[in-house]
Amino acid sequence: MARYNDDLKQLNLPEIDKKIRSFWETNDIFKKSVEQRPVDNSFVFYEGPPSANGKPGIHHVMGRTVKDIFCRFQTMKGKRVERKGGWDTHGLPIELSVEKVLGITKEDIGTKITVDEYNAKCRETVMQYKDLWDDITRKMGYWVDLDNPYITFNNEYIESVWWLLGQLYKKNLLYKGYTIQPYSPAAGTGLSSHELNQPGCYKDVTDTTIVAQFLTKRESLPDFLHGHGDVYILAWTTTPWTLPSNTALTVGPKIDYVLIKTYNQYTFKPINVILAKALVEKQFAGKFEKTDSVDHLLSFNQSDKKIPYYIVTECKGQDLVGIRYEQLLKYAMPYQNPEDAFRVIPGHFVTTEDGTGVVHTAPTFGADDAKVAKEANPEVPPLLVMDEMGNPVPLVDLQGKFRANLEEIGGKYVKNEYYPDGEAPERSVDVELAIKLKEENKAFKVEKYLHTYPHCWRTDKPVLYYPLDSWFIRSTAMKDKMIELNKTINWKPAHTGEKRFGNWLENLNDWNLSRSRYWGIPLPIWRTEDATEECCIASIDELTIEISKANSSLGLNQVTPEDLHRPYIDSVILVSKSGKPMKRELDLIDVWFDSGAMPYAQWHYPMQNRDFIDKGITFPADFIAEGVDQTRGWFFTLHAIASMVFESVAFKNVVSNGLVLDKDGVKMSKRLGNVIDPFETIAEYGADATRWYMISNAQPWDNLKFDLEGIDEVRRKFFGTLFNTYSFFSLYANIDGFCYSEKRFPLDQRQEIDKWIISLLNSLVKEVSDEFSDYEPTNATRKIMAFVDEHLSNWYVRLCRRRFWKGEYSDDKIAAYQTLYECLSTLSKLTAPVAPMFADWLYKNLNDATGLENHESVHLADYPISDPAAIDKDLEQRMDYAQRISSLVLSIRKKEGLRVRQPLKKILLPILDPSFISQIDAVKELILSEVNVKEIEYITDTEGFINKKAKANFKTLGKLLGKNMKAGAQMIQEMDQKSITELEKTDQYIIEIDGDRYMLSNEGCRDKL
RNA sequence: AGUCUCGUAGCUCAGCUGGUUAGAGCACUACACUGAUAAUGUAGGGGUCGGCGGUUCAAGUCCGCCCGAGACUACCA
């Protein structure tokens, strides 16, 4: 006779893990679970590819648990859920780790090591931890196809990416332009924000700051500024070396400004200066004193201790817009439209927190500056000059030196830090300029100032903000489309989509695609030397055709490279329409484009599998999940590419999970040694307990304070209880030989308590399915836990124990077995998405013994469907009464010192309405045996035992009584027995408060005993 | 600096559109059970709901400010 497996004397989750894992592998359960479902009923899931360059951490277990849960759930709901794995193989972290291993820096590439050697090393390194990843994937029970993953460095993948870029190019969404980017002159490279955010990059530095006096041109002044003599505008800078590149002053249109008469503290010349009203006291602190008398001002003498200042008039920033001024330092003029330079423009970013409320604007060295200058009408030109080659260039070169032809500052580094050791001059350019301005009556104030400033993580020297040439995607052109499409996406949690992602889209900038690196997807754009002609290659075939054109036209002998990476692709020369040679733009593309391209590139679309996308078979995704940190990363790039190329969303539902912190809420880091090793955790506690803990403890999008004791609690409390329940069942079922071979008893032939637990079970099935459908796994697990612990184990099994061991193999006993079996079997399915191994172990133990279903694994079974006919809410309610009355009685016993062992004759139960009696009668026996009492006597108010009290129903009465609510509640509380009886009978009771009469009904008062 | 999230018992978390005495689990204490026993059950103590102010008859819940934690974006004269 078939037996229920009872090998395990006590719960051993790691043991179960091992058994089930090997069962899955030998029997190909994952594959079967996917393939048994129809192709035309798919649930599309995208795997955000991890980089195998780092080791898997506990947070990866978290993220992948979320992914796994919904994929497994949908599979059991009958969907075909393909789960193609993938590897992210490009990007800076990989380059950095290679450089670390080889002990080289970027400068060495091309000298100490060739580009192809370097790239070969990257290719090799990127998969260094693949085995660890495959291992954790298996051990944590994450089902994803590891055999056919997409790999972003493959030619097919790159080709799809090129095709996408080609689409953007055709739509005129790709362009080359310059932006201000962090740049390290010492390292000769632009820095990404990722690099800038390395720890220790922001340091406190003391800089020489200048409040400069910009002399306005009289004829451009508005009327109210006339007649005061020379008027200067004050502007503050922490980077005086940018002053020669100044081309505008920016004011806040709504900010209040004042005109002040005073004297320059260095030259003592009388001056009139304009600055923000809010900053007057800050700028005129110390040496200055305010005066209301013009005479006092005029009588000022150099030997006076304090310099007086007098406020002449005030105005709004808007009134200053358009004023022109003399160039402060005349080293060079903008090569284009110099007549539009040196004027006051409006800018909304201006604040009055620091400085003067007027921003010195040098469009070549500040991102805000460049933006506001562009927005001005007419556009303010940046200070660019022509170099020997006839190219427009800023006054500072790529080494961080002023250009040679700039008089005394020519050839000098803009910061002393850039000089080789020991060669820095005593006076930095900043100081030199400060002195010069002081002497020329152009400096209002020179001060040292302490602030944080970013430094290059490699050279440890300050970063420069510098205009660099880059390729951009004109995402701003598609902004509205992206916003509109985002509104159709179901974000979990909603605020990540509405706020974080929504705000990001509202403030969208063009996407800077360029990266000047070596290991990544090359930009497929070729240009002639003079940049007048260009082409964008969208496939390998196209490249081959263009190469042969170039070969015949230019007499070359090129072949299509086997590897599309640098350096091979760099040597390809194409020919333009007019017959000129074209070279590839040397940049690589942002790796984020790689991952955003994954819906298409994973299938080598459109060169292969056209239908997958065109017919919507694998696009868009029904579901994706990743950390919140991907909001501007993967979530955005997926969305941007889908919006721009396909005018579609890329995903319909997205779960963004939070961080995994240590148990004290501190971020895990190697430095602090608070990192949890996922392998150890799973080996010790089992994958299921780990997964269940992570999901049930906090919502996936809240940060999780990861505490091993929490896993232990889940193991004991939840899995332990379920295991014990099963052990209990199998112990007696094996003795009695129950194999569910008898016909299933209809519910109405079973005991009240059987009907009850089956009713609850069906309610649970509905709730849990709804929660999973709604991407709420935490609620689902919490509901299952409550059922298992509170109802199944603590009530059903405990009260029914006797039925399992007492007497013959009777119908009642069989009914009990059937009931418990059904609960356990259903639970195995309900829990399968979260605890796939334990669930399968439980399912197989049950089903292998009874053969009731023909599935070899729970993951091939269908998710349970709630049977509404089995749900009896009245029954659920009266059992709830029974539980509560029992608890109440036990509590009274406790208070009175009457042990449960001591039988009591009867309990008195006050009854408020007659339906209550029939409800209690149905569960009477349960209560009596539970509390060891012989009988229950119902008492009603007619017998005078009950002292009734009425209580206000605040919710309904609040509207009626308004501010008299408090008094009313008090009056109701004090109602006597007669009035209460009266109220119950007539359904009305009149109270009077402050002369106002109110008529109350039963609805407004609630009986309370 | 900005945007967003969070702050409820020693710990981890529930508290729906504002409504009566703010709830679970763990831990702790006491007890019961001894045919689920390296298991199970019951009872109990424990909270000025981060702080201040406002709206309201009524605020853990709504609004403002502040404090603290975290994430992202930016680094700005």
C-alpha cells in the first residue's frame, strides 16, 4: 500500500531543497512547466540581465525571488512563461576590474596593451563569476533559462542594437552636440556620474572666490537707474578662472534687487552696485555699515573705520534683463555673435542663498550656464575662439591650461593642482585674477571659501566642467509620448511610477549616448573628415555592402570584421555619396542602451524572429521587476527605446523592489563586514525559508532589514507548523491506510468544523490569487501564514486530533482525513510560487501516495480556484464567535483561578439578538469541550441579569450632531436601562443639547454589554 | 540642494475613503497539556502612533513646518 513519506523526523529544509532540486533537474520540470502551456496564451517576462562580473549577493536573491514568484504563479494559472536569461557584459565596472587585475590605467591602453588584448581580457573577465551565478540561481530555486541566455557582447545582439540606433537615426533622433560634462584634465577623460559618485570623490576644498563688479553700459540702463553715475552689477564666483569666459549675467526675474551707493573697499572709489535685496546684509557685513543719510555717505573718508552704504532704490530681476555691460576681462571675444554677449538674462535656477543673487554665466564651463544662455533670446554665445585648425574651442584646453595667446594667463593651468609636483607657481590663476580685478576697481570682495568639490577618483585632482562633443538621442522630442505611455503602466508601488519616474520624464534631458571607452558597442556612425556627410549602419549586411562600395571606390581591400567591437570596427573606412572616405565616430554607446534594447536584441530582432515583436508574442512584457535604483536605469531605457522606436510601452507591470539592508538598517558593504552571504544563508536555512522571510516580512518595495533571526522565525513558525501538520496527518493516515481511495464526501455530510476549514480554505484561495494577480506577494504570504497557524493548526487540527486516532476507520474519520488532505494539498499549490521546493515536497508526498492528480510536480499543477459554493460566511462568523468566546472564558478562568482541568457547570452568555443563539448553538459543543464546561445558558435582558449600556456610533452621529457630538456621546453613555429598552423598541430617542433637539435611532447607538 | 519614500510596543510589521478602549507575530513573564511532545496551547505586561502647529464635533490617518533614516538626481554662481 502506498505510504505518505515520513522520512523526515523533523523539518530539514536544506535537505528538502536538495531532494527537490535534483528531482527537478532529472525530470526537466522547469522545461515541462513552460512547454505544457499553450504558445498562444503567453505571459511575457523580461529578465534584467545581471553582470557576471560581480558576485551574487543576498539582494539578488531578493530581486529574483520577486521575479520568480509571479512567473511561477502565472505558469500555474495556465500561462506560458518563457524566461530567457541574459548577461550584461559591457560597461565601466568591467573595464575597471580588468584594469585592476592588469594593474593598468586607461592611458596604458594602446601603449602597454593593445585594444584588442584589452577587450579580450574584458570578454574573459566578464564571465568570471558565471558559475557562482548559475549556482545561486539553482540553489535559490529561481527558474530562468540558463542554457540559451542572451549575451550583450555577441554580434547578433550588437546588430540588433545597431538596427535600433538606425531607426532613431532615420527619425532624426540622433545628433552630435556638445554639453558640459565633468572632465578630468589630469586623466584626459570625461567622467560619468557613476565615477563621480565613487566614495571620496567629493572633498572639502578652500577656493579663492571673487565678487566681481560688472560695469553696465549707461545707454542700456532702464530709466530708474540713470543719474547715479557708474552702475555695477555684483556677481560671485568660486571659480575665478572662468571669469574670462563670462558672456552673461543671470538674474532671477522674480527676485528683488537693490541699487546701493557705497565705496569700493580696495580702491575707495565711490560706486553704485546692484545685488539681491536678500543678500545685502551678507555682502555688506563687517567693514560696512548702513546709512540712511546721503550726507553721511558723501562725508566718508578713507581713514574711517566703517564704509557706509546707502540703498537708493529697488526693483525686480525682470527689470534688469537686457542691461548690457563691459566685458570684465578682455582676453578674448566670442567668435560668433559677440554683439549678443555681455548682457543680463533671466534664469529660474538663481537663488538668494549665496553670493549676490546674480550668477556669473560662462556657458563653456557650466551646465546651467550653457542651458540658460541657449534659452535667452537672442541666444548668448559661449566664449569660444578659433584655434589654429579653425575649430571653435574654449579658452581652456583639454589639459586644463589657458590657451597660449591669452596675455599673462596664457599657458597657465587653471588650477594649481594640475601642475606636475613642485612646478606650481606661488600664485594660482585664481589669485592672480583676484589681484588684477582689485587693482582695476572690478573686485567688490575677495574671500576664501570652503565648499565641497568633485575630484577625479583616479588622479585625485579637481574635476573641470568642460564642453565635450557627444552623440545624443533627442529624447526630449518624444517626451510627451513617453509621459502618455507611462500612464498606462502599472507600477508597484504606484508612487515610483507617478512621482519618481513621472518627475524624471517631466524633466527629461536628451540622452547622452557617447562614452569614450573601449569595451562596449561601437557607435555605428561614419563621418567624413569635415563632418558634412555621414551614415548610420543598421545591420551587418548593410556594413558589408558599404565596405564593398568603399573598397571599389577607394581601392581598398577591407572585409567585414568578424568581431564588431573595437578596434576591428575602427579600421573600417566607408565612402560617402560624394566619394570621400568616412571614418567611424570613435565613441561607444552608453551600456544602458544595451540593456534597454534587450526586448529586441535578445531575439536578434529584426534579422530573426520578426513575429516575436511585430505580432506581440514577446512584446511588450507583461511583467518585469528590478530594484528602484533602476528607475533611471533599466526601466527608463526600456521605456525610452520602446516609446521612440515602437511607440509602445515595453512593460505593462513593473515591480521595483527596495534595498536589502542589514538588521540595523545599515546598507550592506564589504567595508562594514555586514554583508550576508547568500550561499551560507540558503545552506543553513533553506531557500524557501529565505524567500518566504524576504517576501512576508516587508513589502518588496520597502527596504528590508535583513535579519537571520527572522528567517529562523519563519522556519519555526510557518514551515515548522505546516510540517508538523503534515507529520500529524501522515502519522495517522499511514496507520489507517488512508489513501483517498474513498469517494469524496460532500461537504454537507461532514462535520461543522470540516465545513468551516474548507470554507476558510476557499476564501483563502480567492484572496491569495487576487493578491498575486495584483502583484502583492507580501499580503498573499501573510494571509497564508495566518491560515496555517491560527486556523488550520491551532484550531482545526488541535480540536480534531481525537478524530484521527480514536476508533474505527469510520466515515467521520475518513471525512477528517479528506478535509485535512484537501487543506494540505491546496496549501502546497498556494505556497508553490514563494516556497517552490517545500511546496513540491509536500505536494509530492501527498499526491504520490494517493495518485489523486496526474502531475509529477506541483509546478505542473493548476493554481487552485476558489469554489464559492464551499464558502459559508455565516459559518466562518460563528466559528469566529466560538474562538472568541472560548478565549473569553479561558481569560475569566484565569482571573478567577479556575483551571481548565476543573470542569464547570455552565457559562452564561448574554444574547442581544435571536440569530446569535442559532449561530452559537451550531458551535456549542466545540466551545464546551474547549473550555471544559457542561452547558451554555443564554440570557436575555428580560431576566434582568444584563446591565445594558448604550454607546454612540460616532460615524453616523457625527454628521448629525456636529459640534455637539461630544456632549451627545456622553448622554448616550449615561442612558438608563429604561431608555435603552425604549430606544430598542421604538427605534427613537430624543436628546436635547443646548436647546437643540436630536432624534436618535438604533443605528446611532450601539448596544454594549 | 532638489525630488521621493519611511518614522506606530524592545524587534519586525498591520491599521481601508479621518470615527468609539491603536492591532498581530517574535521576544519576555506565568500557566496548561503530555496520544502533533526537541511539538502544542492559554493568559499577561508593554505604545504621549518622530516633534510642533493647523483644519475638524472628531487626527496614527488630512495640511504646513521641523527633526531623524534611506534612495535617486544634481553639484550650482
